[in-house]
Amino acid sequence: MILNKKREILFFVVFINFFIGNQIWADEIESLLEISSATNPAQSQNLTADQLAAKDFAMQTQSYLGTNINSDQSLFIQSLANQEWSVALIRYQLAFSSFSANDFSESLKAYLYFKTGLQLKGLETLFKVSDPQKIPAYLLTQIKSVLPSGNQPLWKLNPITWSASWSQVIGPEKSIQIKLAQLSSPFQTQSLISLRAEVLEGTQEAFKLDWLIAQSATLTDQNQLAATKMAQLLKQKKHFLPLDQLYMSAARILFQSGSMNGALVYYQKIQKSSDLWILAQEEMAWTYLKMGHPSKALAIGKTLTYSGFLGWATPEAYLVTAIAALKVCDYNQVNAILTQFSKYYKVKYQKLNTIVQAGGRLNAFSPLVAKSVNQLKTKSITDKLTVNQIGAALHELPLALWSDHKYQSFFVYADQLLAQEQMAQQLYTQSLAVTGLQKEFDQISKQTQMVKHKVENLLDQRIVELAKLEQNQIEQVLSKMHIVEAEVLSHVTLAQKLVQKGQPSLATQINSAKNQNQKDTNANMALTFKSDSELWFDELGQYKVDVTKGCQAKPKESQ
């Protein structure tokens, strides 16, 4: 008799809601009438692991609320159990309208923001919790699983009040990542050493902090500290960073410490497949030059200035090649490098100036360039675009852009903020049926939009910054190229005078051919290519310069 009465009520409620346009699902009304779904054991057995976890989460939330829950709270619990996170967020306001905000309610709301993709609002809400240790264990576990990674820009762009209690509840991994993100610069040696004291040996956080300490120490001329940290990192069995990145750091530390042979060992460990190979070759050329081996530096320079690498090598690659050629008196090679540098970088400088004048906005560029840059958003922060994906945009944008972690992370974040803005607008539309809730989601949408504009401005500023840096590098190299050019003219003029007087001259005898019968033990030697149109990739870095008599030559015979 009682069951029939409940069914009549159920029919009446559904009938009324059909006309008022606010549909309530049958299982939710059954929950209100305490018709348990547990009467069907087979249904529970068919649930997935995620569904079971959601049911468990809902039950624990209900237990925390107590036994005297009202109808709004019951609907809210049902939404949690059904993994309807956006519905649960909308119903949250009604379910907790009689509650004064406390650590539990704020953390629960923050969790719902994270689950619906509103990370910005979730972060802001979560850190309103006065004592994170009062967050129920079951809820804290779920929050930790959805908390954004510490290397995402939102931690730096949205300053939070950090306390030791947060480190205890969140754990060392994310807390260290967040503290690193909030540093004004990643290269603050003493701050990094203090953070390092907070983490356990052998962990990923310890490894990355040691690497940052080594980088920071190198920049501040603390070579002993840098070398010690790098040696410890290389000896570890498990590396949490790419080996080529570690080899590059080790080579630079050794170079700065004056150990040229040691630096060469690590430069040569970097494989051609690495994004750092061209830069490593350039730095290796400077190393040879500093050691007094211009012929070896010139060999590498011929690889760096090969037409197939146009745009990928830095301006300094042309400078080191020109200086090396000057030192072995290969004046034709010097003139060729000067011409090649002037021809390419005159145009590149103008392209970079267009970026600076446009304020870095992508809509000022050609569709081809914008398309190449937009492909950054499809990559993870650690990935790089392929040569084909970058295409012609390489010659119109700063070279550093394609591997710039800061630009790429902001680009990805701007895309995430757009998704959050759209979600807030969607929630606004869904909440229209419930009076009084639209204002909150409208505010979230506007707040997210403001942050998105801020990030877009940071993107524009960053690309302008990179363009100016490359312009400065071009200007500096150009001024040094003028000195090289003057030296060439001086040498040639002097040589002509000495020859006319019948004295030994500074003429050059250089055999610029690949040595087919001798394999260079140093490898990574280069000079000329028989045909730029016929090139095997494995030939790059395997050419050799043979300077037979340096700058000595026979004087002009007397008539």
C-alpha cells in the first residue's frame, strides 16, 4: 500500500516537471522517495572502476554531511554518484545554501571546479581553505589527483598564499614544482639549494633541482659547485632529463672552467638526432678555436654554414667559421661566409623588425606563419615541432621560438583558458533553470577571459622579446664581421706588397677536399661538399680540412 502511494507521488512529480520544463530524472526522484537502487545487485556488478569510485565518493560525501540531508543535497549526492560534475557544480549552490563556508565546503567546491575544467577558479577556491589538514582524507586524495601540474603557468600567473601545511598535504612533488614556478627567476642558487633540502635523494624533484643548481652556479661563476652537481647527476643510474641536455650542460661547465678537452668529449656525445646537435657543433667550433686549432673549427663551420642548414644555425656559427677561415688565410672562404651572412640576415633582420613593430601579434603575420605557430598548441610542453611543421616560418620568426619553453607553455595555457571560458558559458546556460546561479558563472567567464587576454599579451611580449634578442645578436655579429673583413683586406694588401718585393708572403695553400683514404679519429670534421644537391646526411660532420703549409707560400719569381 505504501509502495503504491509512493509511485503515485512519483508520477505526479514527473508530470508537473514536464510542464514547467525542469525535468528531474526518475532515479533522482527515486532517491528522494528512498527507493534504493541497491535492490538490483546485478547493476552494481556491471559498473566500471570509475563508476564504482564515483559511487564511493558520493557515499562518503553523504556520510560527511550526516543523515539529515534535504532534497537539494540528495540531488547533489546523486549527481556525484553519476559523475555529472557540471550538474553537481550547479546544484552545489542549492545543496549548501544553508551552510556557512568552511574548509570542507570550499575544498569540495574547488574539486568540482577542477573536474569541470575550471582550473583557474578551482585554484582560487582551494587556497581559500584556512587549514588544509582539515580537508577529509577521501576528498584530499581526489583533489591531489586533479590538481594541475606545478610546471603550468597558472601557478605563476595566479599568485597564491603558500604555507607549510599545504606542503604536508599535497606532497613534495607538487609543492616543489609550485614553489619553483613562483620564483621570480629559475636561476636563484641559494633559493634552489633551500628547496633541494626539502626533497628526498633519488627522486625526480631532487634530480631536477640539482640540474637547476648546476645551471645557476654556472651563470654566477660558481664553477666548482656546478661541476660537483653535474658529476653527481651523470653518475646516477636513472636520469630524469634527456641525456643530450645533460651532456650539453656538462660541456659548458667544463668549457667555462677551462677544461677544453673535457668539453669536447661531452659535445661529441650529442647525437645528430638531437635538437641540440647544431648548437653543440657551434660551441665545439669555438672550443677548437680557443685551443688554437682553427682548421678543425673551420671544418665544423663548413657543416654549420651548409645551405641545407640555412636558418637553423645561429649568427655566431657564421662568425666562428669566418674567424677560423681567416686564421688559416682562406680568404676566399672568408668572403663567401661574409656574403652568405649578409644576404640571409639582412632579410631576417627585417622580418624580425616586422614582429617588433607589430607587437608580436600573430594576426600581423602571413597565414603560413600563423599556421606554423598555432601548431605549438597541439604539442606537449616538452615536444618540439618538426622541420616540416615549421616550414617557411623558420625564416620569418625568431629561431629560439621553436624551442622556447616559456612561449610554448603560455600558448598551451591560452588554449586551456579558452576552453575554461567556454565551459563557464555552458554552465551559465545550464543554470538558467535555477534562479540566482547565473551571476556566479558569468563572473567566472569574465574572470577567465581577463586572464586569457593577459596570457595573450604575454605571448606577444615574449615573441617580441625573442625577436629583439636575435636582432641584437645579428647586430653584434655584424660588427665583428666588419672587423674580420678589415683583417682580410689588410692581409691581402700586405701579401701583395711582400710578393712584389720578392719576400715570403702570407698566401694560402689549402686542400679543401674530403680525405677518402684517412678516417679522422676526432670525427665531426667538415669542409666542402662536392654538390649541395647531392648530400648524404651521414656525411655532415665527417669532413676534414688539410692545411699543408698554413699561410706560407713562395715569393713571386723575379722577371
